[in-house]
Amino acid sequence: SNVKEDNPASLGIRAQSLSVFAYVSVYVMVKVFQAADATDLVTELRRSFDDGVTRGYEWRVTQLKKLLLICDNHEPEIVSALHDDLGKPELESSVYEVALLRNSINLAVKQLKDWMAPDKVAKTSLTTFPASAEIVYEPLGVVLVISAWNYPFLLSIDPVIGAISAGNAVVLKPSELAPASSSLLAKLLEQYLDSSAVRVVEGAVTETTLLLEQKWDKIFYTGSSRIGRIIMMAAAKHLTPVVLELGGKSPVVIDSDTNLKITAKRIIAGKWGCNNGQACISPDYILTTKEFSPKVIDALKQELEAFYGKNPMESKDMSRIVNSNHFDRLSKMLEEKEVSDKIVYGGQKNRDKLKIAPTILVDVPLDSQIMSEEIFGPLLPIITLNNLEECFDVIRSRPKPLAAYLFTQNQKLKERFALTVSAGGIVVNDIAVHLAVPTLPFGGVGESGMGSYHGKFSFDAFSHKKAVLYKSFIGDAAIRYPPYSTGKLRLLKALVNSNILEIFRVILGLS
């Protein structure tokens, strides 16, 4: 039910694989989540929402501060769970998950009153004069957040911050592919948050399917485009709005006019230093010229060795592949005909340890699997071009990515790239750092997703902007009421068009 789950067998233990005794034992110890449970859950949360439990500022800010306590009091447990699930180094877990969550929560606590305050509309039309207007931010109701396995704490709690800030009741469904993180999330959110309005449902396909059969006021999903289509179909039954944070093949364009040493370091940090390429905004392929590509390859090799040593398979600073199914998927990409002989660096694999070394390939076929699907792993193809101008055609020929990256010191190229490349977000001269800027929306476009969040955008994602107009009884005009006349028609048209000159002409009988 989350990112890249192409093998249904990976989504849960099949009942028929257990003996009758074992199955009965498991059933007794763990209550099976059924359709009635899903219905009851939504009913209970909707009752809390309808009773106004979540609407007040105090409730919202209290829940946010409790999320902050989770980060402060349980960071070692979070780091341990992430290591169990993904082999994540402590630095990546503490900085890219816990620290980013702290920033999001602190921003929401600090800005919440301002976010909740109605936006006054400075100007109304002549047709409503005298009147005043405002935009009121209204919570949607009961919302569902389905998160991903690759950043299981960040991608679970960050949307929940927005849902709570906006005053909603929320159900979180963590990914079963990160079981230690899922279990810890369930325990901590139950321990700290108000269970009358915030719940966690663990499980796999069955649980997710039962949840999707319910009527929600919004569904927020992070994962693959394949599952995103299923989410959208389920939501359509109830006309439920969705936010889909998907992925895609995020390109990196390297101009010869760049600081190559820093460029190589930043690409490595954004690719292999972010969960070993298992990130939705990870660089998926590089575009550069044939003439410049040897220098790019040499720079990447040199910095990779400096970061991870001569034997990166032994490095403790790199995450492992999440499970054997994903390992096999990546291996299949590498073993495809006319791809394996394109490896210029790396390629080592160890299935028992779920390790794949950082791997660079050059000029793989554009119709190969590695260039047709999102890689979501430590493989990085380099596609060489006759001139950099061709990069725009290559990017346009593919679905719109979640992120696009450019390394250059050429100001005109920067401006053209920002204006012409359609992507969820664009970063010039770095990788993935826009994720950490709360004043920027984070989200996709086209097949890389719809809707955005982070900072105020998270609050907006879970709010309805309700238009409110306050009209006075003073100045009631007879021209809006029957019987109609030519004079009324002319005056009303002038009022609707805010044509002051024409209004005076009609009043004075000159029109």
C-alpha cells in the first residue's frame, strides 16, 4: 500500500501459510481489523469532530506540543527503529527525520494563531456595497494519512502536523514495510495524543483497503504512482479530495560551467546520503554532454571513495535496501541486457545483507527498465548529450518529475531552466534541500503528484477556505428586484462591471 510495492507477497503474512494452531494463536493475541472496525473508527472520530473537540486553538496547540515531546523524549527509540527497518545511519535519522519534524512542529506552534485567523478581504464589489468579507479557514473533518516506508517518521507525522493544525480528526496508516517504525508510531501516538481524535491503524493491504472503503473528508497519500491511482479510484466513490505525494524520475543537469567538486559532493549527498537513493526526490539520472561526462564520472568516483571508502559495501554510513523484493527489483534493472555492461563504477551486491554499492552507469538504453521506471535505489545512470540544449527535450519527453536539479554558474541557463522545466520543485546547484524550506510548497505535478504541503501549505492542505460576506441592511437598492426595466438593466451591468463613468451616465439619463 506504499512506495514501490509491486509484489503482493511482500505486503503481509498469508493466513494459509500458517498452521491452524498458529493462526488461532495469532488471532487470539492480535485482534483482526475488520470492516466493522473501520466503520466504527470513522464514526467515533466524526463524533469527536462534530462535538467540536478538535476545532479550538488550545486542543490543536496541545497536540502539536505533544508531538514535540515525542521527538524530544524518544529520539533514541526512533533512531533505533529506523536502523532496524532500513539500516539508517544515526545522522540521517536524527537530522533528516527527527530534526526536520521538530522544525515543522515548532513552526506550526509559533504560527498557528496567525494561520487560524480569518483573512480579511480588502475590497468587495460595488454590487455588494456596503459589505465586508473574509476568508475563514475551516477544518475539513475526518482525514486519512497513508504514509511511506522510506522516511517512516517524517512522512507519517509531517502530514499529521498539518491535519491537527487545521483542526481535523485524523487516522494515520503507517507503512507495514517499516514494521519497527510503524509499531513505535502506533505506541507513541496512542501514549501522547488525544485518542478521541487521533488514531493509528497498523497493517497491510487488507487494513488499507478497509480504510479506503470509508468516507473521508480528505486522503493524504505518500507513495508510488501505481498505488496513487488506486487511492484516487477509491476516493472518487465518495468524491473525496486527495493529496498525492508520488515520485518519478528526477533529472540532474550538469553544465560544464560549474564547480565540479562541490557538484559531485552534493549529488552524492542527495543520492546515496539520503537513504541510499530510496527517496522520492533522489536524483534518478544525470544529463550532461559527451565532452564533459568523463570529468563528471571521475569527480563522482573520487568523492564516493572519500565518503564511503574503497569498499562501500562495508560502510556504516549508508542505508540498506528495505527488503529482498526491492533488492531483486534493483538487481533486475542492473542485469537487463545492454545495461550491465554500462556500469563504470560499483555494481557489487549482497542479497543476504540487502546491500548494493553506489553504482554509476553511462548511456544505458533510454527504453531500458532503469530509464523507464523510478529507480528508488543506489543506481545512477548518466545520459550523455551532444550539447546541453538537448536536456530540455529529454526531460519534456518523460512524465513530469517530483524534482529537477541543475548545476551551473550560467545565469541565463538558470533562468531558462526554472521557467521551462515542469517539475514539482526545482533546485539550482544543490539536491533535495528545498524539502527543508517551510516557506516553499512541497508536492508534485502531473504523474509526480497533486497538492502540496509543508509549513502553512500543510495547514492549507487540510483546510477549506470558506468565503464569508457580511452585508448591511443599509442601502438596499430597488434595481435588483422586479419589475425589470431597461434602466435597471443598464445600471446593474454598469455596477457589475464597476464602470463608474457608465453608472453616472445611467443615473443622469445620458445612457
